[in-house]
Amino acid sequence: TGFDSDNSSGEFSEANHKVPEMLDLDPHQSNRTGKHNGETEIQENGIKRHRTSLPAPMFSRSDFSVWSILKKCIGLELSKITMPIVFNEPLSFLQRITEYMEHIYLINKACSHADPLERMQAVAAFAVSAVASQWERTGKPFNPLLGETYELTREDLGFRFISEQVSHHPPISAFYSEGLNKDFIFHGSIYPKLKFWGKSIEAEPRGTITLELLKHNEAYTWTNPTCCVHNVIIGKLWLEQYGVVEIVNHSTGDKCVLNFKPCGLFGKELHRVEGYIQDKHRKKLCVIYGKWTECLWCTDPATYETYKKSEKRGGEQKKKSVSEDEIKSENDEADDMPEVQDTVQFIPGSKLLWRINCRPPNSSQMYNFTSFAVSLNELEKGMEAILAPTDCRLRPDIRNMENGNMDVASKEKERLEEKQRAARKERAKDEVEWHTRWFHQGTNPYTGTPDWLYSGGYFDRNFSDCPDIY
């Protein structure tokens, strides 16, 4: 995130670039509901069936080089570079944040556990699952316009979600989600700091993420790992997550320390996550291991240490395959069972905490979206009359890109950026400050650090004073 800017120079405009040809989409992998762009099929049980495919497949990026843009920008701040729209994916960053909720069953699991250790295990799995949707997602989400919002209510999953772009420079996105059964609150603000290292682009996370389990009167806070995009000059783009994530239970003093390991010279540590949960006296209660792209397991510290010593002695540890039935018994809340074999070295006696969902069969032609991501920009019939006029679904550049109209999308994106520039100049001229609508600056009650807090009232649907940003 953070490439697009209202300060960008015209020479980097995507309108100056030729749009490549569209990829072929397998007709047998088209929208299985038979509904398109706003029409949602209702299943027999009354639950809405969300779309399973985008209206148009993605465009090939093979004719474009990220380096051809970045080499002109050496020494410039990355947030002030406009990338050609072909490098985007048809989602706003606010919608990308909503993908945290894809594995919400882990929050429900945490709410249901009486044991605080099991609650922490579920929360740790949720924190890892929140970044799993980024796997192979090398498309850049659209930078939200100042005042842009996104809402999502999923009665089938038991939550509602609201986010707002509260600052443009620096770009800050605030979000708030709550369980429909009033069992949890999940909120935070995100403003990644981008660094360009020549061959890679690194997004260092800023901002606190907070999960409150209301029934247990518990609050957990953490910060996401660093995300890095490699091979921006030449070769195939690929993503890496690394860094230490500390999840703190502010009620019990328990802490989970997760180490997202860097790839290393020979790639042995690629995607690996390893860590432990300790109590307030720093006693290790369990060890967690796995990959953020696949699954997460936990075992007791003694078993883990014995296994590691055996490995060091050169003991041959064979991968133990786990049957789908065994996995379902450990994790029966998960709807989709992967069809691929794990590459995680399984330690006998371990408990499965989380496993990644299967992606749609045509995911590679849909920006490597998950099934959850495919549904995020769906505009159902009658929704326009209910949504805030600032909602991402109403952005014409994202909508046109999703529909395959790349030339129109590029022109609309430029128009919106010009409109945002003009509005900012007008405010500066009249000495008028920008006021956020749904969030306000405050202090995180658990960490004491600056945070953006939900002001409430969004779902009362009084949108009369919302800004005209589109």
C-alpha cells in the first residue's frame, strides 16, 4: 500500500501506459451461482450465497515492469509515486483490511473456551490467519481516498465491520468490527511505512490491533509482521512476512511471541512461524509452529525440545501425514479443507490450531483472491440506497477495473486523484481542517499508545454530512 498519491507527477500516470491483453478465463470456472454484479442467489436455508468469481479476469502484467517506474523515483518518498493501474487489484486497502475477518471462526473458538491458554492459542491462530490471504497477492490494493469508507455485514459469519481512511499523509486506515452476538470487539488502525531497497519493497507495520473478548473481559493487542515484496526489478514477484509479533493478554498477563522467520539464503525458513505462549511469570506453556501460508500447530514445550534435540542428533524425522478426518476432528469449525499436502514438519502429539482455506480453482486469474476476497466488492441489488456514499463499492475506478474496463478505470482513478487534490487546496485556501466522520484520535485503553477509536453511529445510517469524494 501507499504507492498512489495526490502529489504524483503526470509522467508516472497510468494513462500513459498501454493496457495489456486480457487473460482467458475458463468458462467452466465462471460464477457458479449464475448471478452477476449485484444479483445474489439465496440458498434453501435462507443464507445468501456470495459470488464465486469476478465479473472479468485479471489483465496480464507481463508487458510491464515495476522497475521501469521505480527507477525514475530513486530518492523520492514511495507514498508519492503513482503506479500504473495494471499493478493494482480491484480492491481498496480498506477492503484488504476486512480480510482479517476471513477466519473469524477462530475468534468464535476463543470466545467459547473456558481455559485462558486455549483462548490465547485461538487468538494467536487468528493473528497468523489475518496475513494468510496475502500469500501470492502481488497486486497492489487501491489507496483509499481521504474519507473513504467500507462496511461489511455477514450474518452467516456473525459480524459487522466498518473502516474509514482517516488520514491521507501519512495514509492511515482505521477499522472497527463487532460480533452480532455482542461477544467480541475487534478494532485498530494501520499505517504501514514503506521502504524501497532496490530489489524489494518493504512495508513495516505501524498501529495497534486490539481484540476484546467481552464474555471473558479480556483484551489482546498486537502488531502485524513486516511484509516484503521481492523481485521488483526482474523475476517473479513474491511475498515474505517476517518479524516478531507479540500478542499480549492484558487481563491475565499471558503473552504469545511469534517469530515470522525470514526466508534465509537457501529458503529453508520460507513462510515459517515459530513461537511460544508464556504466563505472567514467563513460564512457557506451549510451543506454536507452522507456516503462515498453510497451517499452525501447538505442542507442549517438553515434546518440542525433545523433537529438536533428536533433529540435531541427526535423527531422521519423517513427515507424518494427517488425514482429513483427523484434521476435521481438531478443527471442525473450518468449512473448507485444503486439498494440498502440508510441507510443515509435523511433531507427533501436536494440536491443529488453524489451516488455510482452499482458494477458488480460478484464483490465479482473479488476482489470487480467496473466496472471501472475491465477495468483498460485490454490489448487490438495492445496496446503493443503503450504503454510505463514501463506500469503496461505489468507487468508479475500482468498479471499472473489476469489470475489465481498464482504460476507463485509469481515467477515473486520475479524475478522483485530481478531485482529491483540488479539495485539499480548497480547504487550505479557506483554512478549513478535515474532520473524520466515524473515528476520532484517542489513546488505546490497553497500551496507552495513540490510536484511532470508533466514534459510533455508523449503522444508524445518517449519511447526510458525508463528503463527496467520488
